[in-house]
Amino acid sequence: MTNSMSNVKMVSEIIENSYKVLKKEVISQYQVSFEVNKDDVHSILTLLKTSGWIQLSYLSAIDWPEENEFELVYIVFNWDKAVHIQIRTRLNRENPVMNSILPIFPGCKYYERETHEFFGIKFPGNPGHEKQLILEEWDDIPPLRKDFDPRAYSDRKFVKREYSNDFVNLNGEKSKQIAREERKEKIIKVRKGGRK
Amino acid sequence: MLSTKFTKLSKEEVDRKWWEIGDFFRRNSLWMLMYCTGCCAIELPPAMTSAYDMERLGMGPMATPRQADVLLVTGYLSLKTLRRLIYTYEQMSEPKYVVGIGSCTINGGIYHDSHAVINQLNRYVPVDVYVAGCMPNTEAVMNGFVDLMGLIKTKKANGWKDYHARNEWYMANQKAALGEVKVHDEFHE
Amino acid sequence: MKEMKLFLGPQHPGMHGNASVHMYVDGDIIKRAFLLPGMLHRGFEKGMERHSWINNISLIPRVCVVEPDINEMAFAMGAETLAGITVPERAHYIRMIILELARLSIHLMSYGGLGSPTGLYTLMYHAHTDRNTILNIFEKITGHRVYHQYIIPGGVRKDLPIGIEEDIHAFLDDLENRYEEYRDLGINNPTVLARITDTIPLPAEVVWELGVTGIGMRSAVNKPYDLRKVMPYARYDKIDFEVPVADYSDAKSRVDCKLQEVIQSISIIRQCLKLIPEGDVRVPLGRGQSMRWTIPKGHVYSVVESSRGEFGYFMVSNGGVNPYRVGVRGASYPQGLLGIEKYLPGTRLDDAALWVDTMGVCSPEIDR
Amino acid sequence: MITNILFGVGVAFFGFVLQTSIAGVNRKVVGRVQKRYGPKWYQEFLDIFKLLSKRSVTHGWIFDFGVIMALGGIIGTAMFMPITSDLVAFADFDNFFIFVYLIAVGMLGMAMSASGSGNPLASIGVMRALTTMLAYEVPFMIVVLTIIKLTGTSSVTGIAEFQQLASNNWFMIALPLGGIVGVMSLMGMIGKKPFETYIAPAEIASGPMVEYGGKQLGMLFIMHEITVFIEVSLFVHLFLGGAENVVLFIVKYFLVYTTLNIISSVYGRFKIDQVVLFFYKWPILMAISQAFVAIYLGWVI
């Protein structure tokens, strides 16, 4: 078994030697993350693919409305040198466009389509990514954005069941709540000396 | 001594008697549709197979909606499923019954505030029996079926009649939630 | 000849779960195929952002219905990595027992599921009955049959009940005794063999391209690429087990690998029950305020080897009470969406259900 | 004539009741193979009457007419079926070829009706059913023609009586290879696994029956039960020496059907091309060699 910490070091050297890394985090002995410029992503992923990180594990986005940015995450994995690498980059939230990585990792096809559906990020170069995949006839802003409120949407569209009373007492016993209220009334009555 | 005199029954009486005979057969041979709409369907395999053996009650899975009597709505219904569920329900031949399994069919359950899941099943299709729980035990599911048989016996499982009687109301609810009930599959390809 | 459009699902006995495969067929040969996911979409990732870290424990098992424990494990591991919690030794072993029991249960279910496309219903009945026994053991340990909510950040919810070892051993012995019978009934059955041999092969080169992991990959590339070996979590590095591999991935070798994994899982549970130390099973999260438990800022991607491959949670914390973003990498995402699109064309109509079963396409984790 | 027809309808009804009860018992037997109790023995009756009590939809007159034609054709076929050598409705018309031709009427009715439903899965199912028929008929015919050559008669009662003579064995034993072919073909005829390809719920959602519900499905079920009765009793008469009395007939019938069911319960189903290949490989070789051995060499046990 190769020493996994040295794998992380190796990855850091590969990337930091040739590209500008904005932020680097070593999360655990099997995982490291790099935040890079938007333009470097494709060449970094190509570099990683040639050096053994041939599996695209995950692709998604994070919404940061305060900074008016989307954060894109690419996670690649190498089964021989077990390190998950997160490549993260930031996009402008107003007009989020990111070139597709379809030529590098063909497996990204549906991940990108889903990210477009849930965040509204466009991926030119991925044919058909603008069609809906999971949702059907969606009529609101993309649902995983932070300013989308599912509760309001749900209240607007789906009628909640209304309960005329909170519970139904099937056994004919007094419920605890009613018993407590009666007890309180009794106490008040006693306190007041039987007067109303 | 019993009277052997033949009294002519009225047409309603005759219909009622035939209906009762039909109800006997219907409740002893409930064929359910194999449609796993949600996660509670995972408790159906134990109920169907040797552990609980649903076939003792005369129940069995059926391949297509036309052949089935019972539609099991097992758990949450996303909008996409609801569209197909309405298609399925309307394809079934009458008398047909609906069993809603899991809390999600009653009031949305754990997904009450989700943007994709409806909250109340009986606004869209009539429901005869609810089985509560997230998820209900297999015993509870089986008990739900026995309850349905009891309801058929006492002529209370009238959801399918209600769907005829209040069809506009159901249609309006479906439209309000779905926009358009028709399934467009082409958009995907 | 004119192409005809057929649907496998959502309402179809050959489909596992609620998804639809659209197939354009010419005679019996599939020309084009697509998976239409999304019928189980519940807005999970949004829902998790709206609940606290502790509340989410009750939400996460519901991501993948058939195998809930890997969700809990991935979520707990991610939260522990971010918060820097060291889990007690006993909890690690209990987690391994739970995970392997779950793996046994889903392998039995999927082996029984082989009965549906091939028409061998007796296999289905036998396998599901054994799975039910596992569910009963789970009920004794955790209190629930399917959704356990047992593995939580910081350990497991409570200790194993007294005397559960006998139950587990009795079940494992029973399963081991009937293992050969199972093979004879299913994979050695001539009619089943005729169906699954050379059915929908998955070439080794394209595994990477699709991102397929798990049994589908191991049976194609002939290397023990199992996360339990490659990057051991819990205490899998202290357990002695093998990863079954094959060099040609058709339906038969995939089912064969599954059955060999059953034997390995049995041995892992036995070793765990032998090695399990005494001690605490969880570390308390804060003092009496676990509902307001916060986790330091960070991004983490925690992965667990599920029965279908690499199952991952991508979690982002901004230091608040709720997770800022949780993304789920469903293990069957590649083989479900891309695999169906690329590998069903050219096969027969009858084989579509076999792909869904042997590759383990689990629709709830695709849709979330 | 009228009495003959009434008697024939009685035979068809007897066949329906017999086959439906035995099918119900067999569901229990298969249930035991699968480690469970199984349904009540009269569950099949409940199912059929339930289906008849339901409302149904129609997909055009061909759809409805085909079902009636199928049921009528099969009842008409069953009217000719001898139960014992004496219990025959039309004494001189129990020729083997009458069954072969008349049963096609029912099958065609069903095929017509299923195609009339307009569902592509139904047409695939019908196509598969006809292909399967083509596969199992050839070896079966060769064996039956051998039997006809040996006995010198094509009357079913005649063949049965020939086997009941003291000097002759049942053809199951007399022509062992042919007997095996007969069992295989019978499994194909009554749609038992591994030749259940045209129903195949997990592939084509129960094939021809995909659009049927309610009364039409009930009639198809009745038709199916009577078809099975015709085919199994043909086997009993041709290979197992018929029956001297009704009880013996029921016992033989039950044994044949239960054996087939138990065999079928531990097998999966073939694909359609595998079915054809299977029947055109060993059964046809066995049938031809059996015919050669029996007719030209005269080796009959």
C-alpha cells in the first residue's frame, strides 16, 4: 500500500507547479481540494486525467448569493493512488457560463445537465444540456438556488391537509392536554376560593 | 315452516344482490398493480413473498393497470409520478380501489415542504384506505389490505364512484398542481 | 422496418423502482434507449439545507431506499471529518456489522431480483425471505426494519442489544449452509445461464469514460478496486477479506461477483463479532444542545463503498446550524443514465431488465 | 344430435371445473416449493368470477369479437374431447387432427383480438406466441404421426384403447424418446417455463393480455383453462393410455399437470430465439430418431 499522504503531496506538486492555486485545503489523507481560476479548470482536469485521475466522481455547484457567485466543484478520483481531488472554481452569479468538460470526461454529460437544471448554469459544448432531466414543466427559478423557497412554492401549489382537531381520541380516554387544562382550571378555582 | 312463495324482487334489490355476490369475489381476489411509486414499496416484497405471503389473502401482483384492482400508492408522489399515476388510475377497470401507504400520501410526511412532492393524495385520486407510518411495517401494510377487504364488504370502498361523481373537482385539483396533466415524454430526448 | 417506441416502466414488472426506460425497438432489437429519471425527485438536497445537522439524520436514509445505511455512514463520516471527531473503537465495529448486513441484504435482494427478468420466481421468494430475516435482525438492533437512523455523527445511536450475536451467527450459518443451493437454483441453473451468459457486456475501456464503479467496474477491469481496500474507512484495514473480481463483465460474472461478495460479507461480520472491543459507542456532541450543533467551515466529499459502487456525499458547511449544501453522488448514476443510453442499443428487449438488475440501477438515488 | 351437443358442452364445462380446481391446487403446490402457504385451492375460481364481475373497456369490435371467437372456438374444440373411451360426445369424430385444426380457431381469435387492442406489446406477444407454436408443433407432430403409424388409427380413443390392450405398453414407455419430446412440447403448449416467453411479465408485461381487463380477461382465463384441459388430456390419451374410468382420468391428469408445474417452478424462461433453437435441436432429433427406430426398425418396448 502506498503512503496516501505522499499521494496528496504529489498531487499538490503537480498542480501548484503549473497553475495558480487560489486556495488549497488538505481535508484528510485521502482528499485534497484546490480552488483555481475559471480558465485553468479545463487544463488542470486534462493534466489530472493524463496523470491517472481518470474517473470523474462528481460535478455540482454551490450557490453563494452574498458574494454573488456560484462555486463549481469537480471531483476526480484515481483508484491506484487513492486521492479524491476537488477542483473548485467561482463563476459570476448573474450570467453563469462554464465551458463543458465533455471532451475530457464524457461521464459529465448528465451531471452538467442536472447542474443546469438545478442552478441555471450554462454549459456550452454539452449538447442538450438545457433540456429538463429530473423536473418536468418547472415554472420557477432553478430550485437549488438559495433564493428559492420550497415552502412558499409548496404552499402555493399543493394544498395542505387541514386538521379540524389535532388528534382523534379513539379509546374514549381523556387526552393529556384536556386533563392538564382541567387541572389548571381546578387549581384556579381553588385559588379563587370557589368564586367565579 | 318456511314460505316457499316466490316474491318478485324489485330491480334495485336484484342489482344489490348481484353486487353483493360480486363484492364477495372482488374482496377475495384483489390484484394489485406492481407500481412502486415511492419508498414504501420496499416493504411490499416481504409482504408478497414467503415471509408474509400475500397470496393467502388472494392478492397478487399484476403486470398492467387494465388487469389490476388495487392501485398502491407507496409513499411520496412527485409531480412527475402524479401525472403517470393519473394515467394509470384512469386505465384501470372498475371497480378499482386505491391504497395510500405511508405518511407522505396523507399529509406530505417528511417532505411536506418539498417543491416536488404533493401533500394530499386524495385531492387528486380518491383513496379508500390509508396506511400511516414512515415507513409502515409489513404487518401494517397487510393490515391495510385486510381493512380494504372489510370496506368492500361493508360497501364503503366507493372511491371510484366518487371519482365519477366529483370528477370536475378532481380534475381542477390535478390541473392546479400539475398545470397540464398530459405526459410529454419527448422533451427528454 | 419502422421503429417502435416501447416503455420499460415506470409501471412495469421488469423495472426496479420508479423510473422509465424509453426504448426504440426494431423487432426485438433495441435501437436507442434513454432513461427518464426524476419520478422519485423529492428535492432532497434542498431539504437537507433546510434542516439542522442532527435533524438530517432522519432525512438521509431515505435517499437510497434499498440500502439506507450507506447514506448514514457517508453523512456521519463527512460530518466527523469536518468537525474533527474521533469515533470510539467499538462504534467502528458496530458500523461495519451494520454496513455488511445491509450489503448482504441488498445482494440477496438483487439476486432475488434476477428472478424477475429471467422468470425464476422461486429464487425471488427464497432470497426475499432471507432478506426479511436480516430486516428482523435490524429491527432488533436499531428498532426499525428499513430506515435505521442508527449511524450518527460521533458513533452509533446505541449499543448492540444483548444476545444479538447469536441471532446474527444463526442467520449467517443458515445462509452459508444454503449458499450452494442458492447457486444451483440461480446462477448454475441452465435456463438462467442461457439468459445471463454474454448478456450486455461492459468493456473495460469504457468503464472509466462512464464513471461506473462497484461490481460493474471490478468485473470488467479485473482489479480489486473497492473503496474498502483502496481507502479503508471504519476499521476495514484490520479485517481480512478479499474483493471478488473478473475479467469479463457480462450479466453472469456480475451476478457471480455479487454472490462471492456475500461470502466475503459473512466472513467480515464474523471477524467483526470476534474483534469487537468493549467501550463507548458514541461521543456526545456538545452538552445537551445537539440540536444546535455546528460544524466548522469546509468542503468535504465523503465516500462509502455501496453495493453498486462509490457512493458519495459532498457536504459544505458555512459554520451554521444547517449544512450549507449537500450533494449526493448516487452510486448508480453513471450506469443508470449513461450506461442505458450507451449499452442497451444493440441488445434485445428481454435484456433491458437484466441490465437494470445486475448493474443495480437504484432510481431514488439518481433522482434524489 | 342435441344430446350430443349438450354432452359436448358438458365435457367442456367438466374440463373447465377440473382444470381450474387442479390449477388452484397447483398454486398451493408451487407455493410449498417457494416456502409459503399459497392461496386457497378455489382461488382460481374466485379470480375468474371476480374478473367477470368487473366493468371493462373495449378497444373496438375486433377486440371484443376476437375474445368471443377464442372462447367459442376453444369450447367447440373441447366438445370433441373424450374423457374415457366411452365418454365421448361425438363418438366418431374424436380424430387427432380435429383438435389440431379446431384449436387454431381459438388461438387465432385471441391473436386477432390482441392485435385489435393496438398495444405494441400485445403484438409482440402474439408474434412470440406464434413463433413458439411453430417451434413445439414440429417435434410433437413427428411423434404423434409415429404413434398414428404404429396404431393404424388417428382417433384419440382408438389410440388410447390400443395402449390399454394387454400386450401393449403406454407410449410414454413404448417410445421413451418420443415421450420425453411429448413432455417438452406439452410444456410449450400450456405455456410453462422455460417456454413462457410470450407471457413474460418482466419483458413485455404479460404479452397478448396486456390490454385486457374485466370481462374480456375473465373470458380469456376461461379459454386458457379449457385450452390447458384439451392439451393435457390429449397427452393423457396419446401417451399415458387414456383412462378406463373418470377417476383414473382425473388422477392421471393431476399427476401430469402437477409434474409439469413443479418442473416449471425451478426454471427461468428462455428468450424467444432460444426457444426455437431449443426445440429445433434435441427434441426434433429425438423425434426423428424415435420415428426411424419405431417405424423402420420396429423397436417398440
